[in-house]
Amino acid sequence: MDVGCVLLLCCLTLIPGILSDPSDEACLTHLSRSLQDSPSLPHNWKEENYAKPCNDSTSILQGAICNNGRIYKLSLNNLSLRGTISPFLSNCTNLQALDLSSNSLTGPIPPELLSLVNLAVLNLSSNRLEGDIPPQLAYCAYLNIIDLHDNLLTGPIPQQFGLLARLSAFDVSNNRLTGPIPVSLSNRSGNLPRFNASSFLGNKDLYGYPLPPLRNRGLSILAIVGIGLGSGLASLVLSFTGVCVWLKITERKMALEEGKISHLMPDY
């Protein structure tokens, strides 16, 4: 082997330790910008550190964990972070766990997260996220955990989530979700657990098993019909009583008038 080939191999070997993945750099840069109004973002989250956040399996960024030179876990929970979730998080294509829970994040959940094909854990709970739950998350086939409780999410639970065969923990409680609970999430089969009512409580317009029947969460249809019939019957009784009283008064008046006329009539 000549000297040129040896030098080339040395350079190729050193490159991963010198340069970061450009996708990870874009991911971190845009994420920090979307959280730039957060004074509690870890102090070492600075732009000069995004070009090389990983040294093999060691990260220089607080809350980030690396593996083979790529970020595979981000945990920025309980930091009072403000701002939105950057759609450029999709550039962290090796990401397996994303935890942004217990902050003050607003805005939607980016549908672009579908690009995180290795994602196993998604925890965005206890924020102020709004809008629909993106059905595109069903493309993250390795998802084991989806935790979105205590947000302001609206719309239905995507039916596509039933395709997530590995899903073992699911929580969308205390949001503003509407519509039926997908049967595929309420009746799991095999060795996977069934998601119970605690996963869905706190969404007043969400219905279906395993939530209690609607009659237990308010007036039942029979109760409403009963109230209607009772009101109608009461109105009928009052009307009938009024007519009877009016007839009685009229009858007495007529009797008195007849008495007066009879008294004034001359005898023949």
C-alpha cells in the first residue's frame, strides 16, 4: 500500500471525530433558536457547540446523550422552557428518545417529526401545546411511549396510532380532544397491555371504551327524555287546572247574574 492510500485511510478514520453530522448541527441550532426566550436553557447550549456536540459517545451539551458520534437522546424536561418545538428536530435522525416535558412550550406538535424513524420515546407532557395530534407520528414505527398529557391539544386521536405495534404506554389525558377513542387503542391484543381510562380522562368531548358511558358523565338520554315528558305533563296539568278554575268562576258569575235578574223581574 502506498503512502497516499495510508494518508487517505487516516483522514477517513479521523473525520467522524473532527466533524459532526450536519443534520444534528441543524437540529440543535434551530431547536435552540425556537427556545431562545428561555433563560433556563442550559448554559452550554451555544451556537459554537452545535458544530461538534458529540465526541463519539460523549456529549458536551447538557441534556443530550450521544452514541457513535450522533445524538440519540434529548432530555430538556422541567426547565421552564418557553417557545415552540422546532420542526428541524426531524434532522436528528438518530434520535431515539425526546423528552421536553414539564415546560411552558406552546404551538403545535410538528408533523415533521415523522422523519424520526428510530424514535421510541416521545414525552411532550405538561406543556401548553395546541392543535391536532399529527397522524404522521404513526410513521415512527418504533414508538413505545407517547405521553402528551396536560396540554391544550384538540381534535381526534389519530386512528393511525393503532398501527404502532410496539406502543406500550399512551397518555393523552387532560387535553381538549374530541371524538371516539380508536378501538385499536382501547382493545390491545397479545402480550401488550390495554390502555385504560386513565390514558384518556380529562377530555370532556372524548368518548368510547374504556371511558365510562356517557350517561355516567352527565344526563343520560333517558333522563333528558324523562325531564321533557315531565315538563310537558306539568304544563298540561297547569293548563287543565287553569281551565277548570276559569269555568268555575264563570259559572258563579252566571249564577249571580241570574239571581239578580230573577229578583228584578215583576210578578204576574
